[in-house]
Amino acid sequence: MTLAIRIRTYTCPGCHQRWSQTPRRTCTGRSKLSTTARLWALKSVVTDKMSIHVIAKNLDTSWNTVCTAVLDLGRSLLIADATRLDGVSTIGVDEHCWSHRGIDRWVIVIVDLTHRPARLLDIVPGRSAEVFAD
């Protein structure tokens, strides 16, 4: 699919200098979703607890496109936030196995049990004490 957008060009009547809008705020990098769609998808997953499948259906795109956008934006906005662990005094740790297309992928799930409902803090690939310690 090709997205056609209109970029406005302006000309100063006094000096005839020209400039135009930049499309960078519309889409980030080579993103397949607009910035607004990516923010909406992240909010839908984090706040509304909507599944990636439902979001992809609403945006009329693939599951992989939405999942990639949510993970990328989540890393930059949520996980990189240094204050996200403030006030956490009790954590819960569990291991989980995703069996997707015949491939088992083990992860360690870390949640904040200080507040109710419990809040997901991190999902770390692997299944060992060393992985959890890191």
C-alpha cells in the first residue's frame, strides 16, 4: 500500500523564500502506522487491555505490524522511564512458555504486587537465575 499525503508549501510574499511542512511527525522512520495510530495502539494495550489481534483488526493491518509498533513505542516511552519503578516494594516473578508455531520460548515475567491490580514491570527472555539477576 502506498500512502499519499499532501505537503503544503509556503512562500513569503516579501522575500519569496519558500518552505514546506515536514511529514516526519506523521510517521516515525519506516513505520507502517502513523504516530497517532501507534499511540492509540499502545494505550489500547496498556490501559484498555485490548489484544493485539483486535487492534490490528480495527486498524486493518497485520498482527506483526501492530505488535512491532507497540513494542517499539513501549520501550521508548514506558520502559525507558526511570521513574516506573518508584514505589515498588513487592514483586512477583513467574516463568512462562509461549509455544508459537512449534517453537517454545521461555520468558520471566516480573510484576508489581505493591499496587492492585498488579502491574507488569518487565518480560525477560530466558529461564534461569542469571537471566533474572540481570
